[in-house]
Amino acid sequence: MAGIVVVFDFDKTIIDVDSDNWVVDGLGATEEFERLLPTMPWNTVMDTMMGVLHARGKTLDDVAGVLRAAPIDPHVVAAIKACYALGCDLRILSDANRFFIETILDHHGLRGYFSEINTNPSRVDGADGRLRIAPYHDFHAGPHGCGLGICPPNMCKGQVLDRIRASAGADKRFIYLGDGRGDYCPSLRLSQDDFMMPRKGFPVWELICENPALLKAEVHPWSDGEEMEETLLRLVGRVLVEESKLLPLDCKLESMPGVAVQDGLPMPLRIKN
Ligand SMILES: [Mg+2]
């Protein structure tokens, strides 16, 4: 297995929309959502909105149906499958929630490619079938303690990334992909051997551009699924070559089982269905 851990944000990174907004808009509750947003943390709003939708007669199946229609770029799907086939350890780190993420991944047959989904927990209330969404960090018990001042109260992705690194093993190299303000804290915690892939023109990219010297990791921006796939596979290929240290890209990768080289990019021959 390659010594690469690829950490994906979910909303506007794996899927091309924000799943929270997608569900609220798709079930016709945008007005109520916007009314609540200034009054409580986003995570709490989403739990409240699930109650509002439930009271309006929307079932869990209605929520799942909207989630299954969320757009995902085929290049992103291809990138996930290629990284997996090349031996990368794929993880999700998202401020959405487990039900939304698993519903979408299951629909696209992608769940098995990820070794871990780090997100806000969700559960279905057995009595009435209402979805409950809880914070990743229980901020009612106390603050998560990140001093950056950007992370939402329910999730500091930087702290979660530190935990992932501790569990993955010391010699792993990380590639982190994200778009939002919450992805900035983990980008600051990446090392000089890691790679940050911010979505160009999105909040994390703008924060990085304010002072690029604060990041130790190399920064490789991307705009859309096609550019994400190309950039991610190029970086994975580069790390694989650096790991081998002996042979040039084409020789080494072509000698690896299950890998071919096309246009200088490593391409898996066997894709899991
Ligand atoms: Mg996002």
C-alpha cells in the first residue's frame, strides 16, 4: 500500500453542491432555513430543519431522494477510484453529516473506497423517523479549543486531521482537498511533505492567498472535477515515484501490478466495481 492518505472534504469537493443547502432547497424550506441561520450555529440549524421538514410531512425517503440527485462530476468519481486502485488510503472529513454523506456515496457505489468518514453524527429517531443531526464536538460540554477563530463550534477539522495523522502512522504523506473556510485550519497543520489542494476561487483558497507563507505544504489548486482528477493523480504519481526513489516514472509505475501510465499519469488497470 502506498504511504499516501488522501483526505477529502465532501460538500463542493466530492459533490458539486453543499448537501445541506441542496436538501433544504430541494424540499422547499429555504425561507425557514435562512430565517434560522442568524440565530444558531449551522449544525444546530440543520438538526432543527430536519424537525421542520418532518413536521411538514417530509419523510426520510424524501430526504434521501433529494440527496441521490445531488450532482457529482464523473471526473471526481474516476479520481476516487484511481487513487484507491493505486493504494491510497481515502478518508472523508466533512461538516455535513453521516446520513447525507453515506446516502450519496451508496448511491454512486463509492462508500467502500473510503476507510473512514469523519463527520457530524446523525441518527434516525425510531419513534417517528425524524433525522437528528448532532455536532462532531459536543460544544455544549465545552469549546473544542482551536484558537484559529475560523472553525465552527461543532467541528475543528484541524484537530480531526491531527487525529487521522496519529492513527494513520508517522510516515504517511497527506493530500488534502477542500473548498470551505473550515478546510483552512487543517491546511495549516499539513507538513512540508504534504499537499494542499484548495478549490480555486472558494473561501479556503482566498484564505490561503492572504498569506501563502503560513502553509508548509505545497499548494495545488483546482477549479473543477477534471482539474481535480488530473492534479490529484499527478501528485499521487509523484509521491509513488519519490517512494520508489530508484526508477523513473514510466519504468517504475509500469512495473507495478495493476498500474499503467497514460500521458505521464498513473492509471489503475483494475477498478473496483
Ligand atoms: Mg466543502
